Amino acid sequence: MQKRQCGKTGLDFTAISFGGMRMHGDDTVHWAKHVRAVADAGFNYFETSDRYCSSTSEIKIGEGFRGFPREKAFISTKSGCNRYPTAGEVRAVIDQSLRRLQTDYLDFYQFWGLTWESFNDIAAKKGGTLEGVRQAMKEGLIRHLGFTCHDTPENMIKLLRTGEFESMTCIYNMIERENEPAIAEAGNLGIGVVIMGPLHGGLLGYDSDVLRELMGGGEIKTTAEAAFRFVLSNPSVTCAISGMMGNREIEDNVRIASCFKPLTKTQMAAVDEVLKRFKKDSEKLCTGCRYCMPCPQGVGIAPAFELANMSQIYGLVEGARRDYALFNVDWPFEEYKNATFCTECGACLAKCPQKIDIPSELKKAHDILK
């Protein structure tokens, strides 16, 4: 598989790497075998956290690496400075992660969901999180420091310019491109960039003739391949994270990471032009500002519109329907109700800057997604 150097660390990551966020359930043995299969296939960067999968992800990864040569894998975990604001608290959670992962050191430790505000008000204060992490680094327990971020691109750039970090993990994919300025700045500064969400929450893992043809038609086998190819064509990107839930995904990712070729300037120009048109078409319905939320009945108004747009404009019908079906069951980050719970109370209408007839459009979205 192709590898890329992570900034100035001197470490070469496989272009696609493993994210440990989706190993749910109590079957540690099953997931440990899965982690080992990923490592045996050649993927070498493994990303997790102290809280993934009800705080079991680190344990499963640790079990998976039993007997595997430690020097062949780069393990990264993280915790939030809001949850562990002091040096002593983060130092304790670092020790806990080391025990769970069954390792003497971490290749990377990341500040989880860092913002410019939390960096200044919590992490960088005397006796704060950064002090605890730096102490662990002096003790040889952590080799490199990074952060994950959902802040604005402008604030990401501020964090990059502090000089404290060697890697940044952020969202970037064919549909969500807002972080491109921050990714470019990381490249300029020699800071590694790990991409989360390259498949837009899994949606781009589902088939779409629209997107596959956009990326070159017959030479690309799947929409997922098109999505990874787009992300990895950015020269500042070190690697893209994939959950790899089964052997089929492992095999597909090995093929994609081995045969990857960057998009040509002509292809990228075509992508830019078509995606601009897609974005313009999608914003005729909803800009995703979320001023309409929260809904008194708990309806996921903006997410429902987004999924309907994904289905109609990008051709991601199967994936959009799958995610919509989760609204009343088990949404990964927020719990929403589907459009059938709308009572047409009108609370959303006055708040919509686009003056969309939300109750009426919700019914249309539901018909598309049901």
C-alpha cells in the first residue's frame, strides 16, 4: 500500500488507516481478531479514544495487537480537555489508555474536539491539560502530539500556528470542503493531516452513478473509491480514516490504497464545477443553518433535508435512506425523530431565513427517504 509522511514526524502512514469508533458490542474477541486482520493486511495507523464504543475501543485494539510487532503500528488515542481540564486528570487518563491498549507508549496523543477557546481557556493554562500531556511526553509515554477539531477553519489555522502540534485530524470529503484552507496551512507548516469522515458519515460508501461518473466513470469501481481518491488527491493530506467493519472493506481499502492515483488538474476542475452546481441546487431547499432547530417535537429538520438532498442531487439513495431510518432508533451523535412526528405547529417557520415552508417540505423529504 502507498504510504505518506505525517508532517515532520518522519512517520509514514498508509494512505488509508483504521478508525476505532464503530466497534460496538461486548464481543471483544471478535473485534480483536478484526483489528489484527486490519494490521495483518498492512494498515499501520490506528486511531481511537478513551470513550469510543462505551470506552471499549481501546481495550479491543489492545487485545488485537497481542503478539503483533509493536513497531509496525502507530497507535493514536485522545481525550477532551473539557472533560480532563487539569494536568493531573489528563495524566491519569493517559495511564488508563496505556493499560487498555496494552502498550508502553502512544505514538500519538490528541486533544479531542479542540477549539481555539478551549485551548486558551483550559488546555494552555498553568496546570492545564497541555502541561499534563507534555509531562507524559517527557516520560516517554507519548511520542507526538496532535488534535482533532470541529472548529472554524480560521480557528483551526490559529491552533496550527501555536507550534504545539504535529498533526491535525479534521473532516474533509467531496461534499464537506470547508476545511481546505486549514488543511493547506497544515501542509505549509509541515503538520500531518488525518482526515475523518472521508465518506461523509458512510453515505459515500453507498453506490451513486452520479459521483462515480463525475470521478472518471469506468476506471473507478465504487463511490467509496471515488470519495477516497478525491480526499487523497489533496497533497497536504497524510491519510484518510476508515472504520473497515468487515473483510470486504479491508480488501477494498487495500486495493484503493495500493492503486491510488491523484486526480488530474482536468478531473479536479470538472469535480469543482459539478460540485458547485450540486451545492447550488441543494441550497435551493435548505442551507443547513439549523435556525429551525430544536423542533418542539424533536424532529431532525435540517438533517432530514440534508439526507433528501443527498438522495436527489448526489444519487446517494440507499445511504440516505439508511441514515434516515436511524432517526427514531440510534443516531450516532444526536437523537432525532423523523418527519412523521411533525405536528405543523409552525415554530420553525418564523425562524427560517430562507422562508421555506418547512412542514410541507418535510413531508416531501419523508416520501423520498422512507
